[in-house]
Amino acid sequence: MRTHRTLVPAVLVAGALAVAGCGSDDSSTTSTSSGSAGTTPARTTDHAAAGHDTTAVPASGGTPTAVKGGKVTIDASEFKFAPTSMTAKAGKLTIEMNNIGKVEHELVLLKTTQKADGLKVTGGRVSEDDSVGEVSETAGGKAKSHTFTLKPGTYVYVCNIPGHYMDGMRGTLVVQ
């Protein structure tokens, strides 16, 4: 009978570890809204209802998209921008945000030395103190644009609708 008492907890622990190890076979880092140890806290219900993807968005890598002709289109969807890394020449730059998603998004451009994923968040939003302008809230399936006059430096663009930045809606623009 003693063997049975120690065997049952060992089997339960082994089963729990096996379940905890289950998940995506994708080798990228992910987080879920399950609230389990090692994951991010649950997201707000409205994001889940809007088709929220709880996988973390990895920092952009590779070669930045070079903006040519003073105009670029950035696609916004739940919950990411594409492209997430760009370079452009100083001067006038028109950014068209094409909302290919289903929920409303915006694009706020901030001049900052911070990394795109390192901005301080308060109340689900980042500070707009360093904003140089924005493409205002745009309904799903619609597009809007704004022309910015940019000086050399590093800029971060974010969707600042509460929670969207934390869900991965951010990118970097380097102006030369």
C-alpha cells in the first residue's frame, strides 16, 4: 500500500509536467493568456473577442524595408504592423495605414531613443509626449494616410488603442 501512496503523486507530477510541456511545435517564443506559470497574464476580453492572437510578436529581424519615393504603406491587423522595420530619408514622408484587420487601429509616430518593445505602458497605452503626428483611428477594411516632416533619428510607430501596443502593434523607422 505504501508504494501506491507514493506512486500516485509521482504519476500526477509527471502528468502535469507532460501537459505543461505541450504546446506549439514552433521554436519561437510564445506566451498564452492561460495564466499558467511562465506565461503572460490574461488579456482583456475585448481583444479575445476581436480575434486576439496571444502569441508574442518577436522583435523584428532581418533587413529593414527601405522607403522610396517618400511614401510607404503599412498594413495593420490583429495585432501587428507590416513592415515592422523601415528606413527613410529625412524630409516629407507619407504613411498610409491600410487596416486589413477587423478592429479599429491607429498609427502614432514617436521620436525616441527607446526600442520599439521598450516603451513604458500606463493604462494600456504608451505616452504620446514624443509624438510627431499620427494616422488617426481607422476602421477595419479602411485606409488613411498622414504626411510627416521628419528629421534624422529613430522613430517608433505604435497602435496606441489600449492594449494594442502590448499585443505587438509596434515598429521602428530610422530616418537618415
